[in-house]
Amino acid sequence: MFLTYISDYILQSITSEIQSAKLFSILIDVTQDLGRHEQVSVFIRYTINLEPKEVFLGFHRTKSTDGESLVELLRDILEFRGLEMEDIRGQCYDGATSMRGAYKGVQARIKAENNLAIYLHCYAHVLNLCLVDLAKQVPCVRNMFGTLQKLYSFIGASSKRYAIFEQMLSSDTGPKTLKSLSDTRWNFRCEALTLKCNLTAIIDTLGEIAENDAESGSDAAALLNCIQSFEFVFALILMEDVLTKTNVLSKYLQSPSLNYGLVIKMVKETIINFKDLRTEDNFQKVWERVENISKSNGFREAKLPRLKSVPLKLGGGTKQSVQNVQDHYKINVYYSILDSIVMCMNNKFKENDLSLLNSMSDVLFDTNPLTESIYEVCKTYKLESEDFSSEIKILNRLFMNQGCDSIIKRINYLKSKDIQIGFPIYTEILKIFLTIPTNTASCERSFSALRRLKTYLRVTMTQERLSNLPVLYIHNEYKIDFEKIIDRFDVEASIKGRSTFSTQVNSFEFEYCFIICC
């Protein structure tokens, strides 16, 4: 009961802030808890004084994860909190069909009720899909990741084999553990590629097992044969560079303070970075690094792949291939990997390349916005285009005089100088723009809280408690007036004929007990 009172107190404070902001966006994600129940994490994003905030409204159990059920659940949550569907200006989900479906997905059903609720596919998930496609499209990358996963499973499946690995690591300065791969968390793939740091220890471990273990020796020898190939090391070194750069972008895309303009700029810069790597000099640097590693460890030298035969009905013979092994790796491996990641990023991020958002970014942050952009924004949100054009011209002069040549500088100038009241249309558009979310990282973080709170020892926890505890855990920065909590309990207890709580415990004792229990 006390958890419910405190959770309600926090959520009422949050709801009052959202209502004062008037406009908001929604972020939803679904996960399964240890009790095998589907839990829906609901976040609201809103803007106060041009500062975007993402707040947690709790976990809500659902029996079905189809679009209709999730929309009904969301409608009940908003109605209970006094929020209106027509005030939604943005929505962001992962790539699940029930979420992004064009006809029966959550985003389509909400847009049918509110056409201003712009949908964005979570940028962090889009980047992950790009890397998944890359791992499937290039054979040497697919084989390298497959070898890494088998190596992790082989050594980690036996305490005896892992003990040998730890013994070999005693004189190594690299990571002390092997990392598994994950299709949903690609930063773990980046960490898994640190294999080169303890490559010697792994080779010695597999060699020891291959010589002395009658049962697993053949598997160790097969893994050792894969690792000692030039192709494996080349793919390992190159993908480490690729995933290091995408990992920077991935972490950047998880920030709750991001807006569409900043995300687009960062994605473009990352794509340009990959294009700049596609040179002879950069290839030569990678080639020399791989050669040094291969020679120092006695690995097999690089060889041209076996020429494939052409069927007789197509003329017979063999397919033409490059004669130089270095050219083969440059054209068929190095350039192929870079071209694949650039193509995937261009194609998949194009899904979120929305005309309205581009127009909003143009009128808000460009020194000379297009007339078409101004017209589209004003038409969508039913604003006066002439008044908006006048505000843009005056503000651009102010920004130019103050040296506000970036998105962040413009926003900070508007917040610090308190001139928003003189530019109501520009401020309203900027507020909507900042309210639109670009990622669902906040939902993913709430899943981490769920795992900490509902453990295998507390798997029978009721849904009410499971909804209240994460609110207190995630919103621990909110100050709680415990006197009001006690007064509420006092009133409800007196109505139900119980003895008053205030005569039994004071606010200090209640706060102490609450902290101990939580």
C-alpha cells in the first residue's frame, strides 16, 4: 500500500509536468520477465523550457502483444493519467511488426486517431539491423563471427578447458574473459573482437587441448585451424575498426536528449567516415597490421581462393579472378565490407528520412530556409506562414550576431536569453521538434531495472508491486513529501475504520523503514 502511495505521488508530479508541457511523445517496448509475463515499458517524452525529458510511467502486463491490444493498453494508461491522445506529437518503437506495421501496427493505429503523431523507427535498432546485414552479406565476416561464437561456447562449456585458458592468460595483458556475441546488443560484438589482445593465450589453450584431450581434441584442432588463417585475422582486424566506429554512433544514439537534427548529422558523419576509409593507403595499413600478426604467430600466409568452375551449359571453364592475392583482399574483402556497411546505412536510415522533419530542421536551424519548408510546417500545424517567416528572419540575424551556428548553440541561446515570448511560432515548432523521440534506449534501460527487481527469488511478485517499485527505482531523484503520504494513509485508514497511522509512526520512522524495505 505504501509503495502505491509513493509511486502515485511521483507519477502525479510527473503528470502535472506533462500537462503543463501540453504536447508529448510516447515510447513503448515489450519484454518478458522471469515469470514469463509480457511487460510493457511505457515512457513519455516532453519538453520543459526547451529541455527534453523522458519519464517512466511503469510496467504494465499484457496478455497479447498485437497492435490492437497495445494501443488499448496505452489508451487506458493515458486516460488514467489525464493525458489525451490528440496531444501526442511523436512515437518511437523498435522494428517489431506489431509496433511499426503500416496497417495494424501501434504506430498506424495511433496515426489513424492523430495524424500529427510522427513515427520514427528507433535509430539504435536501425543501426543494429545494418550490422546484422553486414555480418550475413560478406562471407569472411560471417565465418569470422561464427568462429568467435564457437570458440566462446567451446572454452566456456567446460570448467576444465576454461581453467587451461585462465592459466594461459596469467602472463597476458589482454581481457581476462571471452565475450559472447549478441544479435541485439552489438557492443558485445565489438568487445568480442578484442580476441587479438589475448590471441597467444587462446592459441596456446587450443593447442594444449588438441594435444592432451582425447574427447575435445578434434574440436580444438578445428578451431585452431580456423583462427590461424590469414582471412580470419584480416576480417577480425577490419571489423574491429568498423565496429569501433559504429559503437561510438550507437552510444551517441542512446542519449535521451538527442533530437532529429543532431541524429541526422551524426549518421551522415559516420557514413562519410566509412567512405574515407575506402582508399589504397588505409587498406595498406590494415594489410600490414594483419601481416605482422600472422608472421609473429606463425599463421598461414594469404592465398587466392580456389577458382569456381563454370557449368558446361554456360560455356565451361573457370571464372576469371584477380591474380594478385593483395588485390583480392582489397577488392573482394576490404572494399566489399566498407561498401556493404555504407549501403546498409543509407538504405535503412532512409526509413526515417521524413519530409516534415526535414522541413522542421530546415526552418529551425538553416540560415536561409526554403519557402517550401516553411509552407509545409505551417500547413501541418496550422500556423501563419507570413508571421513565421518574419520570426525566422529576425532570429537568424540574432543568431548570426551571437555566433550561433549550430543546433545546440541556437537552443541554448533561446533558453538563456529568455526571448521565447517574442517568437511564439518559432518556439512552438522548436518545442514540437525537441519532443519527437529518436530512440527507445530509455525503455531498454528500464528492462535492466526489471531484471534487478524481479529476480528468481521474487518471481511471484504481484503486478501492482512490480509497477510501483520500478517507478521509485528509476525516478529516485524526485523528492517525496512523506507527510503527505502519511496523511493519505491516515485518511483512507480512518474511512475504513482502522486506527490512524500517524499515532503509530512519525515521518522519520516511516522514511527509514521505507528505505530499508526498498
